[in-house]
Amino acid sequence: MSYIDGFVIAVPNANREQFIEHARTFDAVFVEFGAIRVVECWGDDVPDGKVTDFRRAVQATQDESVVFSWIEWPDKATRDAGMEKIMQDPRMPGPGDMPFDGKRMIFGGFVPVVSLPG
């Protein structure tokens, strides 16, 4: 079964095009190292919650949008091997080279339990 890496970040609205170009460039590296699919989604309908929400989770300011992304891998072994290669790849940007604050990124690996259609 596939394996999913999920991410939520806050991106300054002024950096939208820079973020899209960044994603096009570096998401291709994930695919090169085994990812099946990479999806980057710019927040469009991200409501404020009463207790918590996406914006609070990443401390998004009024001039930032929330981006929700995921990487689909064929399995966890491919993901682990791919991520190891990615972390060693000199093409990958450093923390100061990204169009967002990586310290506020939320991320994790997930095992799908329901997938429709399946």
C-alpha cells in the first residue's frame, strides 16, 4: 500500500509565484527519487476555527496563505530510501532559500487506511 508524507505551511502571499516555481523545481526531485505524485494546494477556503485551525497551526499572518501538500510514495521503504537521497542531494534548498518559513512547517508520514476508489 502507498505511503503519504503530508505538509502544511504558511507562505507569504507576495511569494506565491516564487513558491509555485520552487515547488515545480523541487517536487520533480521527489518524483526522480521514487514519489508517485506530489500535490501542492494553495489555500482557498481555510476558515478560522473556534479551538484550532490550519492558520493557527502554522502561525499564518494576515499576509500569508496556507498551503496543504502531500507526496504519495509506492510504499514506506521507497519513501525512506527516497527521502535519504533527497536530504543528501545538493539541489535541495537550505532553510534560508525557501519562499516560506520552514520552522513553521507541520509535516508527518501517514499510512493510508481508507482509499476510494480503491
